[in-house]
Amino acid sequence: MQKKVFVSGCFDMLHSGHVAFFKETSGFGDLYVGLGSDSTIAELKGRQTINSEQERLYMVKSIRYVKDAFINSGNGLLDFETELKKLKPDIFVVNEDGFSPAKQHLCDRHSIKLKVLNRIPDTGLPAQSTTNIRNANVCTLPYRIDLAGTWIDQPYVSKFHPGWAITLSLEPVIEYNERCGMATSTRNAAKKMWPHNLPFEKPETLAKILFKFENEPGSKFISGAQDAIGICVPGLVRHYYNGNYWPLKFESIHDNEVLTWLEDHLYMVLLWPRPGQLDLLGKTHINPANVKKLADAADTCWQAIQDRDPDRFAGAFLDSFNAQTRMFPTMINREIEQVIDQYKTQAKAWKLAGAGGGGYLILVADKPVKDAMKIKIRRKEIGI
């Protein structure tokens, strides 16, 4: 009997990469495709689809490699769970940027093999993705990740001890999910001013404009400056805080060898969107000793990166995360700890992107981490 193979996704703006993916997965058996509903895509990506769910369903069903297709009835990252249980496939196939420990756990519970594929275009065709198509026509604004010291960009933290926050500006090689620690709320604010790309202007100036635009007068909560800086300022940047919202000074690293070294040592794993009801400030332990540990870790991390010392970098990276979770214990929970445990044999260090509770897990490793995504750091433009 032919095996059943299941894939799930948005499949908006259908292109050759989708067809190549369907062709490859159909080689494992009869292919069934679950499509995310319009509401699910809006929830996860923070945008509307170009093509409606009925249009997407019509097109996917028309592809000869697809046995059948349907709209998933659930929501969130596991919107296909009901359909998966009903279909009972032998194999569930995802691309490397679609893997998550939650999907692995679901497959394990139902004795389904989870197979992760690399994105490989069909013979003679260029590599293609929906993100590339959207970016060519819509938006090339960067994302950001924080490496060490962050939270110190809030005055209620830095008033106990000054220090640096370290951020990386990332190319939008994939469309990162909302509420996942990738500064998507600040990026969405930037889109209102600059819908397609950042203006050709001094990056620090753009960051200050974005920070002021996002934090309107009278705002109850002030977003930290590190989000705006990480989006607008390319490369590896550290910014120094001492009781104020805006940093007193900046330092940047644009050496391509250093940035490439970082790209070769950093990996990301998708978890789940941060719960909307998460109260990070409900229970805190912000005091001089804990903030000093955060600041010291950032200092060590910066020097270790310049020296390209993987062990010191990993140690400082983890020290910074531990300092964060000591101050804000609700950043982490048992579910996240269980995922971290799965990667301790492959990675030297780990932390959550952003404020925690979910999002993306960032790993430091000397060798490629199975089923994890790589990053692409945005380089400095000539003349800026």
C-alpha cells in the first residue's frame, strides 16, 4: 500500500519552490497538503495573505504531485493537528525553517515520521521562496536578535548598573513569526514610515526616528531602544545604557570575517508565539548584583566575538541569558526547558530571542545543529 505523506503551510504566491517541494515529498508516497487559513496566517505573520484560502486551495489541488488538499481547521503553529489525527499519515515533511520541537513531539505521540528537507530548487531553476518574492515587491526591512545584555536598555534595569546591550541586524531571509522575539512589533511600526526598505540615511539617526515614532508621548509602556537599533543599524552593534532610554554611545563591528564567524556559530529553532497573557514584570529580581552579572556577561561576550573564541563566546552568551532569567523568571518555563534539554548535546549555549515565554531559541554551536535554521547578518551599505 502506498504511504501517506502530509505537508502543511501557507503556500501563498505559489512558485517553483513550492512545486519542487511537492515533487520531492510526493516521492515518499501519496501527498496530502494542509493549508493554513487566512486567519491563522494573519495571526502568525501579522499580515494578510495575497491570495485567499480558497484561491490557494484551488491552486494547490491543481498540482499533479498533490493527492488532495484542504484548509486546516485549527490555529497557531499546530493548526493542522485535527487533520493530522484524521489522516494518520506515515510521514510528515517540513522544510528546515518549518521544523519545531512541538511538531516533533506531536509526530512522536502519533508514531508519525517527521522528515526535514533542505530547500533545493528543481534542475535549472533558481532558489525561490515566498519571502524572496514578497521582499522583491513589498518589504526588505531587517529583523534583529539580541546576543547579550538586553533588558539593560530599560532605565528600571540600568539604574542599578550601567552596561551594554549587543544586537545583530538580520536580513529577512524568512518571514519570522509575530510575538517571537524578533522585534516584529517595532518592525511593524517601521513599515508605517518606510513600507519597502530603510531610507539611505545614517543608521543611528533612523533608529532614533523609529524609537520616537513607536513610543508616542503618553505611552504606558516604552519599548526598549535595542529593537529600533537592531533593525536600523547593520552588523554587530553594542549600545551603552546608564539610566536612560536612549544609549549614551554606540560601537559597531562590520568586519566580514567576524560576521561570517557569527553566522557559522548561531542557529535558531522555532518554538511558539509568546503567550499574550504573559506578565514578565509581575515577578522580578532586579537588583545591583543581578544587573552587574548581565553587564559583565555582555562585556565578555563582545570581546570573545572579536577574538572569535567560541568557548568564551558560548559561556558569556549563556551567562547573559541566565542573568536575564534571574531578573525575569517568567521568561522561561518547563516547556522551554524541555526543548533546551534536547539541544544540550549539540549546542554550547542557548537563549531565547526577545522577552521569552516562547518565540525562537538561539543556539551557539561549533557544528551545524540538526533541523535548525541559520541566520544572515545584514552588512553595512557602502557610503553609510
